[in-house]
Amino acid sequence: MSTTAADRRQQLLRLSLRAVVSDLTGDQSELHVADLPGGAWLVRDDTMWARLDDRPHRALGAVIALALRHEVDRIEILVGDAELAPIVARRARQWDLPISVRHLDERTPVAVEPAPHAVAPTVPEAHLAFTETITAAGADPVVTHGVLTAEYRGLEIARVVDDEGRARLAVGVGANDREAFRELHIGEAPEASLARVVAAVAEHRVDGARPHPFNTMSPEGYLASALRAEPTAAGVGTLVLTGSAVAPIGAVDAGPVMLVGGGRLFACTTGVDLGAMPDALDTLEARAASGEISETSLTVVVPSRNRLPVLDRLVTAARASVDILEFQ
């Protein structure tokens, strides 16, 4: 989306929020509306109103952080996406805050029921047949959300896809890279292609390496990889990867990397990702319901430099027991 288009979209979101709040409250005064990533918000009296548009299930984190900062009594959330609104409603109940979530149909708010957790699809046997190929090339086979991928130190470098009815190992970092790699290495055996990428990534994805796309992408994955190599830092014997409750929407929506160990859930996050806590709490609920974990407590893992006050504020507002582990 161009800057002009993005600005226009934000203006529409601000207008939409102001109009709906005026309709619902009868307040015809000029309400001050501010932007947040993927939405807009305002505070009227002791209530925060938020209009969420882009990835609302993750934008919920920013809304809660703002509500805590402004010490409001209630949060009213309006979601434009009818499919994601029930997920936002489910995530809203995971916080010790009065939050109402409604789907916005034009200018009409519609009540929504919290969505149940989806069951992850199984991976076809034809896809799982590539597990040994991935391991032999020096990568880690990872299954999340019904997809088998190959990772190296937390970076996805290949995934198994269906191509004209046949399973194929698509090698490369990202969809565009996978397509380009296929064109450049026609006829090369999958294990040879993957080993080539492992060697290229290994050179850069190490501590102290100079900045490179291979080590700046998926910092959460790198953090999780480092913790898996040193699980005693988390107080457990082993850690294994698990998928988040909601599949990421592309690389820009990667979110925290989830690990399970000792019956507990660990969520590895870096930077200032306010969507990480809603992702982690939702995954905690899903994994506890499925029996994958025995403890309904969450550990958020962050590098020491990312232990920011906003994270601590979010922790205090969660219904579940949450602690923070500083690692690296």
C-alpha cells in the first residue's frame, strides 16, 4: 500500500470511529481520534474506543497498552473483519480488563461470540517424507499449522509444498526467494539445494556477525534457537517448538516463537512487539486445553535490552500467571 493510500485508509478509520462513537453515545462534539498501527482510538470519559482494521487480533496488544497508560475503566473494540472479530473476542477474555468486542458492519456494531480454538491440520505423509532430507542437510524439521518447514537457527529456509499434485521441497527464505532459487537451480537434488542454503545462512546467523538479511530476519526465531540450545536457562531439560494459536499472516506477522518444556509454555519475542502478549496468552489457552502443557502459566522470553516497562504493565493485566525471563 502506498503512503498516500495508507494515509487515506487511516483517515477513513478515524472518521469511522468518530461516527460510530457519536452514534452510540449521542456525543456530537468533536472527538479527538489518534492512530495506532492498523487502527484508530479515542478516549471518551472513562472508556477507550478502538477501531481495528489490520491484523486486529494482534493490534489488541497496542489497545490494551494504551488503555493501561490512560487508566480507563473500560475498552470498547470495533473490528471491521468479520472472520477475525471472534478471535479478538476470544483474546479479550484472556485479560483482567472489561473489554467488549463487536464486529462493525458499515456503521452498525454487531455482537460476536468468542471463536473456539482451531485444530491444526495434519501434515500429509508425503510431506513428512522430507523430514530425513531436511535433517541430512543440517537443518531442523519443524511442523506448525500443518506445514513442514526446514529451519536453521530459527530462520525458515525451506518448506514442503504441493506442486501439481506432488509434494516438493521448496528451498529459499521467503516465497520470492524460493521461486528464484528454483529457477536458478533447476534439476538440483533437494538435499543439495538445502545444504547450499544452510551453508550460506550459517556464515551469517551467529553471534557477532555483521548485519545481513540472514541474521536480521526472524530475531525471535534466533532467540528461541539459542534458548533451545541452553534449556537449563529456562529451568527445563528440553524445549520443543510449537505453533501459535493463530497462524501468522505472512512474514510481517511472524509474532513470538512458542516453545514447550517442562509442561510449560515459553514465548520468545524481541523488539517492541505489542502483539506478542495476545499471541502468547491465546496459545497458552489453546495448549492447556489440548493437554500439551500441564501448567497454565506463561513465560515470556526477551533479550535484556527489550525488557521495557510496557511489557511489565501488560503482564500485570493478564488473567493467567505470567513471568518474564531475560535471556541474552
